[in-house]
Amino acid sequence: VVWSGGLSVAGADQGPAWSTPRDLAPGPQREQDEPSAQELLQRLWSLKILLISNNSIQSLQPQSLSSLEFLERLDLGHNHLKILPSDFSQRLFSLQELRLDHNLLRLLDPSSLDDLENLRKLDLSHNQLMSLDVRVFYRLSQLTYLNLEGNKLNTLQNGLLSRQQNLQILHLGHNNISVIKTEAFIPLRSLSLLSLHGNQLAHIRFKTFLELQTANTHVQLSSNPWTCDCELQRVLARSIT
């Protein structure tokens, strides 16, 4: 099912199409026989792909997606979401790819992603996230791709990625990151690409990158206001570019 721009959708039987409100909740002035967006999703319980990008969606009601237990791919990018309900991921056990890029998210409830234990790809790029609770990704142990580029993060905390041993690609470019805690990368045993370009990094401890568990990780450090000191020289000598 694709809702792109026009917010209309046809059921799996190719029957009539329905308009859907911009908050994915029952509207106060719906036609009598017109189902709400949540009722419509309940009818489409066997969906595997749901694309709702570019729809100016401003909010998601609690449990609005909880009927979609077989959903594998969900695209909510390019909307106007400011917050996710705490039960956003309830019963989304099969989800493998989630796009929330180009929204207005300022924070993530620590429990909003709890049921996404099979998620492989998560795109949170180009939002307004300033900080992340260290518990927010705890259940996402199968992640291989995480994109946080283009937010307002200023510190990378120890423990944020404590369960991401399968993570291969991590995009953190174009944030305001000036501090990376020494043990932030310890769990990353499969990382092939770490992008930190376009941040506010002036100093970095050699031990921070020494903790990376893969010898061939490509690290992007360009466009930062570096102060050339011994620690940075040791990092560069380790062939991190």
C-alpha cells in the first residue's frame, strides 16, 4: 500500500479508495460510511509494505499501527511528525525497515521502539533530535544500518549502542557532535562505515577509536574544526580517514 502525497489508498481487493486524515486518527467530520485510517489499517492486517511518505502527517495516535503484525517495511519519511507515541512499535514484530527521515522529531520516548527486535534498517536522518536516551535502541540488536545524519546531537554517550553488535553502517554526519565518550563504540564489532563528517569535533581520544572491534572500519572525519594534537595524530596514524 502506498500513500504518497494524496493520502488515498485502495484495499487489497482493489475495492474503493478512502481518504485518510493527516493524523492517522478518526476525524470528527467523516462521512458515515467512511472508515477511519485506523479502521482501514485493521482491515489490511496482512500488509507487508506500507509507504506513507510526503503526506504532511503531524501525529500518530496510540496503537495506530498495532494491527500490522506482518509489516516488514514502513516509510513515514518527509512528514511533520514531532513525537512518536510510547507504543508506536507495539506488535510490529516483523518490521525490518523503518524510515522516519525528514520529520520534526525532537525526542524519542525510550519505549517507542521496544517491539522492533527484528529491525535491520532505521533512518532517523534530518530531524531535530538534540539528545538520545541510552535506552532507546536497546531492543534493536539486529540493526545493521542506522542513519542519524542531519540532527542536532551534541554528545555520543556510552551505552547508546550497547546492543548493536551487528551494526555495519552508522551515519552521524552533520550534527553538532563535539564530545564522543571513550566507550561509545565498544560494542560495534561489525562496523564497516562510521560517518562523523560535518560535526564540531576539535579533539578526539585515540582510545575511542581503538575500541572499534573491526580493523577495516572506514571512518569519515572531514569538515570538523580539528585541533591538531598528539591524540589526533595517533588516530590518523591508524589510517582512519
